[in-house]
Amino acid sequence: MYSLVLTSLSTIQKGVQSTHSIIDYASKFHKKSEYIQWYNVDKTIIILNGGNYWDLKESKEFLNGLGIPYTVFYEDDLNHLMTSISFVVDEKVWDTKEYPSFDDEVDETSSDESEASPEWLTKMGGIKNYKLRKFLRSKHLAD
């Protein structure tokens, strides 16, 4: 489970806000196989710095464009401000031992996914997973 949190929050609030969006995710997607796998097996939560409001909004649009199920939490005590986005990703995105990094396949500075071999993209689960892995690698752990 990944959560992107508003950077301007205190450390404890980043944890609280991500928990709010994770609970909303569980409520909304508890029957999805990705959630069931995460809940029963993986159980890892990674909280990433989501940047400012506009960065979070852009991330939300990115996830929406890829068709990634997510939940957004809006904090009433902060004038209904978006504070956290949570989502579960395919293990092919985060498991770099079983699914090696695309660094060996494509120049990291390139924005052209077509440089990756078709075989590697198939093993990765396609362009969607490639883009999601690249997106997550651009983020840093929340502090």
C-alpha cells in the first residue's frame, strides 16, 4: 500500500492522514484481489512525500489516467484540503528481486517507454506498470 501525503504536514499528521486514506481504501476496495493480497500477505505501507496540493492533484490525475484504484482523504480540519492518496500496486511494480529494475532495459532519463524490450514490458505487466514504477521512483519517503 502506498500513500502520498501533503508535504507541509507534521510527521505525525502524515501518518494520521495516510491512515485515513488507507481505511477509506479498505472500505471501498476490500473485495478487490489486489487489496486482499495486500491485506493477507504483503501488509507493507509506504508513505511517500506527495508534495504540495497541486502535486497531489497531479498524482491523482496520473493514477486516474492509468486506471489505478485509489482513495483520497480530505481533512475537514484543514478546510477540506486533500492530504493523502492511497493505492495498492501490482507486485511487479515494487518487487525488484523477482521483476528486475527497468534500469537495465531503458535509459532512466528517457520518457519514451518504447525503448524497453517487448519481452521485459510483458514480464513487467505492460506499460501501465512501467509508468507506475517510474512514477514511484520519482517520489521520496515522507519525513
